[in-house]
Amino acid sequence: MLVPAPVWLRIGLLATFGLAPVAAQQGVVPAQVGEKVPDFEFPPFQNGDGRQQLADFAGQPVLIVFWSHVRDIGPRSHGLKEALATDRKLRGQGLVSLFVEASKAAPDDVQALLWGECSGFDGRVTVADLQMPLPEIQDPSVMLIGVDGRLLLVQKLERWYGDFSEDLLRELAKVANGWGDNAEIAKVRAALYGKGSFATARTLVPAVPDDKARERVLAEIEAVFARRVTAVEWLTRAGRLVDAKAAVEALQQGTTGAADLQERVAPLVAALATDAAKKALAVDQKLDKLLGKVRDGRFRGDLLHDLEPIAKAAKGTAVATRIAKLCADLQWLVQAGRR
């Protein structure tokens, strides 16, 4: 069911829901369903990859999940859990899910809160302490933004039952098959977003009619490539070496046949080949294996206990900060009686 919402997102008009108000941004008209959403910047994400602007996710459907630690934790968490399941099931097909806590939870606590509802939670999460050019909501809600940046639906979170709306499935099909003003542009985007092949996408550009359209498509390819490079650098600094390695390998595969792009990928490969990076990667692989068991429901032990040897091995690496934060979150949950 679509919920029309004609004005600014002001989360928390009713104190009953425990959602904090967000003021309107000066000079920007909020998007309505069917309209393109003006670009804006999110607060820093936990579990992100350095992308903070809405425009950074262009070419992928974006599901923004506004949830409340007051309302959506515990017995009433069905909609939130369904949104978390949607994220895990479809992120590999191009879905980007952004979990925005909207009731003034401390930024350092939101990861722990979601771990309490979904063990091993690894989605992007942040807090709503900013102005957003989005519709007003009075309840925890989900909003879907399409591959072209248009707002497609607004729905109450409690009604998100994991059946994946037709709008979402249609947008995922666009990621795989491309879209655009003509078939040639669609082919370029299918190669770029669906297959992750920058080299193939560039070879298809000459067939695009109109010089200006070709320039726009080339600029789009360059923008996506630059964001992927930045993401690898960000993931490496954040101690997420497993993800960084996978991202580099995808870039290597996607630039095969494009020597100039491969030259830009080479420093990323070299950075992960250092002794320090190899040590950090080995530790992160152990952590990833352990957390994979947690996410799959196969872990039955004491997670804090099993993290101790990994934390010791991580000393002096970029992974150490991640593990320290995870341990702090788990201890917080234990003290709060949520584990």
C-alpha cells in the first residue's frame, strides 16, 4: 500500500512513536512519489564503504529504512527484521539498504541495537540527525528510490513483509538488464551495473546516438569507476580487508581490456600485497568466517570468548578497531539483557 506524503520528512510528529523531529532544509523542495529526490548527504554510516551522498548510489535501487529503537525493537520488530532479511537476500543483486535510526539513539549504539534483533547484522546503519528532502512520515517507514533517483514508494515499516514489492523487483531487473532513453544506453548500463564491466560498457558507448548522450554515459562510467576505487581505499582503512579484496578483484575483472583503467587499479592491488595488509587480511578472514556462522545461525558458542584470540591477532592492524567496537557492542547487549 502506498502512503502519499506531500511534505517534508519530519520524523516524530507524534511523541507516541518516539521519533525525533527533523527540520526542513532551506530552499529545497521535498520529492513526492514519482519525482527525483534531490541529492543530500547522510551522516556517517557504520558498515559503509565511503559512499555518503544519495547520488553515490545512483544506478542501484535504494531502500531507506527509518526505524525507531523505541518502537521497533523487541516484540514489535517484525517489519524491521523483514527489512533486514530483504537486505541480505537482495544486496547481491544490486539493492542498497540504508537503515536510519530516527528516534535520537546514540550513534555508537545503533549497530548494537540491530545486532540485538538480527545477530551478525552487517548492513549500512546511521542516525537521522540531518535534513532530508523526503516526504513526511509519522511512523517508522521504508522508502524506495529507483535506479534513476526517483522516489517510488513510501510504506509503513510494519507492513514490510518481505514479499519485495513489484517496484523493487522492477528496479532490480533494470540493474541486470539496463535502462535508458534507448536500447544502446540500456546495453551500456547493463554492462556497467549488471555485470560490473567498465571495459565492456565503454566499448558500447560509440553505438549510443547523439554526442551529448555519449558524453553523459562516459561521465557516468567514470563516476561509477571512481566511486569503486574510493570504496576500496575506504574499506582498507576501515579494516575490512575481506571486502576490500573482493572489491579489488571485481575491479580487476571489470577493467580487463582497458589498460588505462587497469593502471588505476594497480595501486590498489599493490596496497593489499604489503606484509601489513596480508596480516590484516588473514585476521579479517578469521573474523569474517566467525561472523558468517553467526549470520547463518550456525554459531552456538560464546561469541565474546571466540573473539578474544582474533582480537589478540589483530593488534597493530586496521582490523583491531572493528573488533574492539564489536566487543563493546556485544558487552552492551549482554548488560542490557538482549543476548
